Amino acid sequence: MIYPLVKMSKTQLCILVFFTGSICIYAQQNGLEKEPTNPEATEFYSPVPPKVIPAVENNGIPSDAIVLFDGKNLDEWISVKTKERAKWVLNSDGSMSVKPGVGDIQSKKEFGSVQLHLEWKSPEKIEGNSQNRGNSGVFLQGLYEIQILDNNDNETYVNGQVGSLYKQQAPLAMASVKTGEWNTYDIIFHAPEFEKGQRVKKGTITVIHNGILIQDHVEIKGTTEYIGWPKVKPHAKGPIILQDHGSPVSYRNIWIRELP
């Protein structure tokens, strides 16, 4: 038997479409959709991820990384103050050291979201206390600082200790090696997003210090200020900055991978 088509008004048709869609969404969310009958239904083959040769097989640096410092020169760095070539100390062991009083240095290149690797050590000779011992810092986009400090037997405010997102988030652990030995930072930074001068998505940061997770996808409130609360400043890409805080902290093996 053939049933005649029911004539509907536009309003009735819209209501029918709405309820039909709602039922489909409910079914999908509650696992009621029809199960695939073969494994191929849940497989996809593109886009294919690019192949990256890992650091352990490529002289300590991933094949797609940008080398910011390999111990040979300071060509990738300029003075924050003068924008001239950086004048920190280049050491014979393949490291560079802060030259106190010269000022911060920044990468020539600017970056958005990144994976950043660097190694640092505080001076063997212990001088000062609290924030005045082995103090430096690495700034993402020139605005967001991860603290570098010699905290071995040296107390300070916890949101300013080594590994902190400065003045915002204390680290989950203090994972430094002995004073004067090399530390590693591996940092995953997702830049904040802005539209029409307004922040629409906060940045996040993850830090692994000597293999220990110390910042776990922490939301960045804003700039890391020494005095005052974090500030939200619309910006595009920015440089990596290494801080001169008056102590000859050393750095080596700095590389960076740009993230989508």
C-alpha cells in the first residue's frame, strides 16, 4: 500500500529536521550509532606525518630543528638593548656564558608555538643567595619567563624558584643537579591566540627539567612581571630571550622546533 505524502508547513518541517538531528547526535554521543562491520572503516591514510630523525641519531639535534646555538658562534643572537651582535662570552667547551652587565640577548628569528631544548648550568663558585645566586631565565616570545636559578640549599619564593613560570606557577618539583653541573630544559610552548586585539585562547607551557615533568600544560595568565600582575598584551611571533641577571650562567646545545 502506498501512503500519500503528508503536506507540512515550513515550521513543521524545521521542527522535524531539528528533532531528527538531535536524535542522531544523541545516538552518536551515547554509543548508539551503528558499529562498523570492518576495520577499514575506522582507518585513514592521510595526511602522512613527516619523518623526523631523532636527536639520538642526528648528532643530538632532531633533523627538523633550527639550531640556535651549537657552541661555534653567536651568529643567531643579538643584544636586546642595541640589536647588535650578542656579546656574551663564547667558551672553549662549546658553551656561552652571560657577561654580567652586557644585558639580555635574543634570537634573531621569531617564533610562535615551539618545542625548545636548552642546557644550562649555574657557576661552580657559589655567591649570593635567594634570587641573587645563579639567576637567569629563558623567555618565550620575549614575554613569558621560565626561571633559571641555583636553588641548591638556597630558598626563595616558590613561584620564582628554578623551573617556575615566573611569578605565576611554582614547579611540581625541584629537579636541579648539583651546582655547577649541566641541567636540561625541554619546553613545549603553545602561544596564546589573539583576534582583533583580544585574547581568544590562553597560551600553555610544559617543562621537563632533567627528565622530570615540572610544569604540566599550565595556562599562561599573561606576561611574567617582576612587579605587578600578569598583563595581556596582543602580539604576534616573538624571539627567545636569555636573561642577564648579573650572574655568569652558561648555556649550550640550544635548538628549537616550530609547532603547527
